[in-house]
Amino acid sequence: MDPERVVRLLAMLREADERRAVFGAGAHEYRLDSPLSEAELVGFEERHGVPLPEDYRSFLLHCGNGGAGPYYGLFPLGLFDGAGRGLEPWKEGDGHAGVLRHPFPHSTAWNLPDESFVPSETFSSVDEEDAWHERFDAEYWAPELVAGSFPICHQGCAYRNFLIVTGASRGQVWVDGRASDGGLVPELNRDGTPRSFSSWYFGWLEDAFRELGLDMPSA
């Protein structure tokens, strides 16, 4: 992660995209919040018992704690869009974030089988139908499914990106598409490899320049 380059590229996009035509630019304005201090990062890591991936940690320390980024921008560390009433803290094991010390359980895209989304029985009462939906939600939103991860960005319509901090997929950025039955899916580079935070972020920068009809400077 090259902090000076990030800041320089954001300044170029802010000037080039006067109408904020790139998706989400009207929300973040290509501006970053103030960086975190080393003490604040260490405090987070000690509270949750995990070290943050180095490129994400460097971004928070040298670039900014949230703001300009893919879709509607990056969340400040420890916050997410919650129920749509503004940013609020996520809690470990709440189903949006996992218990960070526990390893993330997936290495490839995950979803329930198609038949799981369709009730197999004819309900005899409203209570029976409600019970089926409760069982489905308990399975589909089980906190264990997102162990070792937390949300870092929202795409709208309750779609979010999350960062893996523990397990074999540590450092990768994934998409939580369960709000529309889309499961959990890794963000991929053009060569099909999983995206780290830095490749995901610079991929967004490159796409923004391309959308504006510009080439992103290589240095």
C-alpha cells in the first residue's frame, strides 16, 4: 500500500469527476477521514485478539479511517451501516461480523443449496410458516458463517464487503450477498485470484479512472 499514491490518485479523481458520476462518489466525494494512530490500531487488535492484515492496517494508519473507496466508500474501523440509520458499531458474532479470533470457514464461494430457499411443505398455519422462516434465517445468518471477518463497505440494498482477518483466507475481501440470497463470494482479480484489500482498493481506483475515460497513472 502506497499512501502517497492513494492520496494523489484520489485528488485527481476528485478534480476529474466534477459531477460525481462514478457510482458512490456523491457519498464519499473522494475524501478520506483522518487516519488512526498506532495506539488506536493496537487497541483494536488487543480488544479483538487479532492483528489486522498489513495492507489494511497501513491504509488506516497512513491514508484514512474510512471514506473514499469502492461503492459508497469505506466504513471507519469497527463501524458499519447497520439498519440504515447511519453508522453504528458492529459486534463480534452478530451475524454481520464474526468472532474475529475464529478462522473464516470458506475458501471458495458459499451458499445454501437452491432448494433450501423454497419451503418444501404446505403450511397449515401462519405460525408454522413463521417457524420455517425463523429456522431458515437462523441457518443462513449463523454467525459462524462469517467467523474471522467484519464489514468494511456497503454496496447498497444491504450488500456489504467484508475483510477476512483470521484463517486461510486472511487478508481477502469478500461480498456478503445474503440479503438477496446471493451467499458469500470472494472478490476476484482479473486472473481469478482472490483480492487482497490493496488489490481491491486499487482495482476500484483503476475502474474509476477508466469510467471517466482516463488512464490511471502507473506511479
